[in-house]
Amino acid sequence: MSRSRRPRTGPDERTALPLWAALVVAAAGGLALDASFPSLGIWALAPVAVALSLASLIGRRAGGALLAGLAFGAAFWFPHIDWTARFLADQPLAWLPWVALAGLQTIFTGLGAVPMALAYRWFPTGRWARLVGLPALVAALWTARELATGSWPYGGFAWGRIGMSQSESPLAQVTSWIGVSGLTFLIVMFSAAVIEIVRTRAWRPSSLAPAAAVALVLLVVPQWQTASAGTLTVGAVQGDGPTAYFDHREPYSVLQAQLDASAPLRGEQVDVVVWPEGGVEYDPLQDQTTALELSAAARAFDAPILMNAASVRDDLIYNTSMLWTADGADVAGGLQTHSKWHPVPFGEYVPDRAFYEGLVPDLIGLIGREYTPGTDAPTIDVGEAIIGLAICFDVIYDDIIREGAHRGAQLYVFQTNNADFRGTDENLQQLAFARMRAIETGRSVVNLSTVGTSQIVAPDGTTMSSLAVDQSGILIGDVELREGLTPGVVVGPWVQALLFWGGLLGLALVGVLHALRGRGGSSRRTPRRPAARRARRADDAARVRAMFR
């Protein structure tokens, strides 16, 4: 009587956690990763979170890896962006954007876990292959997952990058050399290398060297120093006006809140006044009252106002920052402007509106805005300096930050409106991203919100001054200007391309080698006997069950 054969198992499968334990470990990793971001901001938990996630994938087949990845993703994304449930305030189905976005990111996280599990299964044995090659491949695949989900669909959502969790840590300096994605790669590689040391019991000093070398790079490499180019005196105004999407407001109440909060600037010697995103509710190019008020304020401050409003051009609506001068109303066509490159899908516009209205018409009907992506340069020349811009969520996109630096930005101003997310971690997370951009580019950053928290950040990430949440006020400071490009800005795109395509090609290579090794160890022909066919069917059934081990 023929006995069905069990699928052969490799060393990874024999050391795998039981599925139930893997799911628990993965979920713990997701919670730890969320805690590494603000508001808790325990940055040291990021490599721990990565290690827990990877440990849950070792020895898993595709189905089990998918489940472990989903557990990790859900435990991270649902608490990490729970603030998205606040966007629609108390409207019916206000929770749906949160569930939809967190759920989609969870699915992407789960799918992206499968290639990493396959890397563990397919990678050749050998001490140095496992201590160096495998951690590098797994780290590249993790980074590739971040890059993919940060780009697609509808421009992606890069809010959960490992590198962005390190704004308060000594590891952040590395971004000035290899960018945020490069930092993600090194953190994951370190965690994966430590796992291999433990799994292979490689305690000799030579075996510890790869992990130690990565740790040394992360902890010792200093920030790249850009060149000082003087200072710019900035007056940044947090008006705390009624700027949330569903706030009740009287005509011109937002503008008036900004004017009232800006009053102490009269008589101060500033080079530029900065207002946040949405600090003006009417387009000054279309509304004469707004234009006259802005021009009068610019004369009173004896400085131009870098403000933001929804503007209309050629029947299209843009989220636009403008440098308004005392005579701005008379030379509107010559105003310097920058329009947001990446409007937020389902917040500032609805992609494929007809399709989604068919699914949830009442919810989509609440979102009346339809901003068009801008194409103009993300810089403003104020005479004394060139200012790089990124409006609100644009701070998470590498392309606009690098474009500003390449166009000569000597400092950055990030204008944002966080009123829809009052009382949540959203502003603190975004502020951490702004701080990472300061370190990555070697530039000062003025991160200005309508409702707080607003800060002036030095090129090394140090907070120079700040305004708390839900209060009006001004920040006045001599902001340091810097010149020169960091390696992180110059080689950052190449690092990302290398990690993305290198990870995919590396996985394909080890897959081919694994298949060749398996073919070499199997017989050329399988006997065509009934017993053999039954055995093969039993093997197939066992493999299906094993997929979810």
C-alpha cells in the first residue's frame, strides 16, 4: 500500500514559528512600528518592529506569508492613520476613509511580505550568503514595497516609511547621504542580519561583523554639511481660524484670523511673512476685497506675504501659494506662484469620481473640491533668498523636495492646514517628516500650520521655535540659509532605483537558482503507476495545506 509523501522541508521551514505564533509576532511588530512614529515617537522600536515582522515570515509559504503580512499591516496602519476618520467630522460613514485607506495599505503590506518570505525560502545556504546576501535582499524588497505603495495608486501614500520614523534619532543623519529610502534599507538590513546571527548561531566575531558594520554606519556617519549663506528674517503666522472642511465660517473670517494674528508684525523688521495653507479663503486673483486686504497688509509689514488659497486658472482649480507684494493686486499676472503637485485623492479631488459615486454617492457628494495637480516650480524668490515649497502632504513626496533643492532653495517653507485633524497625531507625524527633510537636504524648514503645531527647524533637525496646537501666534526668527546639495538629494533617486530593481532582480535570481537545485535533486521521470498518481495527488493536497503554514 502506497503512503503519501509529505513535502520536503528546508531549514527555514523547520525553524518557522507556528502560524498562530507568527500572526501574534507580526501584529506585535505592527504595533511597535506605529509606536516608533509620533505621538509616542519611540524611534528605537523601528528595528524591533522590522525584526518581529521578518521573524513571522521565516519558513512561511506564500499563503502563510500573506497572512503574517496582513497581521503586521493591520496592526500598524489602522492605529497609525486613525486620524483619517476625522476628515468628514460627524458625517455619516465618516469612518469609511480610514477603513478604506488603512485596509488598502494593509493589503499592500501583506502582498509585499510574500517576496520576502520567498527570499528566506530560496536563498542559498552558506554562512556569508546568509549573513550578508540574504539581509541585503530582504532589505531591498522591504524598501521596494515602500516605494511601490508610495507611488500607486493615485500617487500612492508614503506615510509609513521606516526612515521617516527616525526624525528624533541619531540615525536620521544618514538620510543626508542616501535619502530616506536608503535609511529604510539600512535599518531593515541591520534587523535582518541580527536575525540571521541568532538563527545560525554565528557568534564568532567575524560573523558579527556585517551587522556591526551596518550599525556603525547608522550610528556614526555624521550629517553632510551644506554651506552657510546668511540668514532670512521670517515672520510665520498661525492664525487658528475656522479652516476645517466642515467648519462654520463667516465671509472673510479665515483671512481676518490671519490678519489679527499678524498684527504684532507691524513695526518688526522681517524679510517675508509666511501664512499657512488655506490661510486665505478666497482667491485674491478673483476677489478684489481679498486682494486689497493682502496688499494693505504687505505695506503695513513692509514685506511680501507668502500666502495660500484655492485659485482658478483656465477653469481649473489649484491649491496655490503666492508671494503677494504691496502692489500685488496691480501686477497679478506677474505674481510668483506654486501650485500643489500632489493633491490628496478623496480629500482635494476624487479620482474616477463617477465610479466611486456609484459605490457611495452620499459620501463622495460631500467632497466638492477638484484640485488639479500643479506643474510650476516649487520655489519662490523673495530677493534675499530662494524658498523651496511643499504644500501640506507634498512633504512626503521625494520628487518635489529634490526639485526645490536642485532649483537653488536655500530654506524650505511647508505650508499646511491640519484643522481637519485637530486632536490627532497627524500634525505631529507630518512635523516629523518636515524635520527629516531638513536633515536630508541640510536646509532650515519653516513648517507652518493653520492650527498648529508650527515650528522653525534648523538644518540639523533642531527645533528653534514653535507654536502649540489651537492657538494663534507668530514665530519670528533669523532663519539660516544654506547652499549646496547633499548626496542624499543627488543620489537619492539612484539609490531608490537600485533598491527597487535590485530587490526584484535579486529575488528572481535566487528563485532560478532554487529551481535549478530542486531539479538537480529530483528524478528525471516519474513512474506512471496508479499508486504514484495517488501519491502525487496527496502531495498536491499537502502542499495546498502547507501554503498557509
